[in-house]
Amino acid sequence: MAEGSYEVVFYRSPRGECFTEAFLNELPAKVRGKILRWLEALETHGPQLPRPYADIVRGKIRELRIVFSSSHYRLLMREWENRV
């Protein structure tokens, strides 16, 4: 992995369920596409994306903020090593 790049890893429950993937798969294609583009930006810049695109929620918990039309989407994240 190149310096400055991050791996985006979605949480999986102990039973192997990935709620983020399930959520993304239920969204309309245009919304899902926009969120996936922001996840690509997250891979490049990590959680250091500037406001209003990302912000600190509390402690090490951050959020990725995506707006599509009048809808607001928030994805929570935490950084460790080169992963978010």
C-alpha cells in the first residue's frame, strides 16, 4: 500500500453480517455511486478529509458526511494503522 493511502474496512458482526454493505446495496444506484466515490476519497486521504466532508464525532470516532439532493448520509469510522 502506498504511503498516504488507506484501506477502507467495513465492520462485520460475529456472525459475518456487514450492515454497511447491506445498507449500500439497498440505496438507489446514483446515491450508492456518490457514496462509493467518497469512500474512494477516504482511501486516498484517510479520515483527514476536511469539513464539511468529514468531522470528529467524539474521541477517535469520526464521520464521513455525504449529501445527495436533500438527503444526508453519515458513515461512522475509526482510524487504526492505515485503515478506516
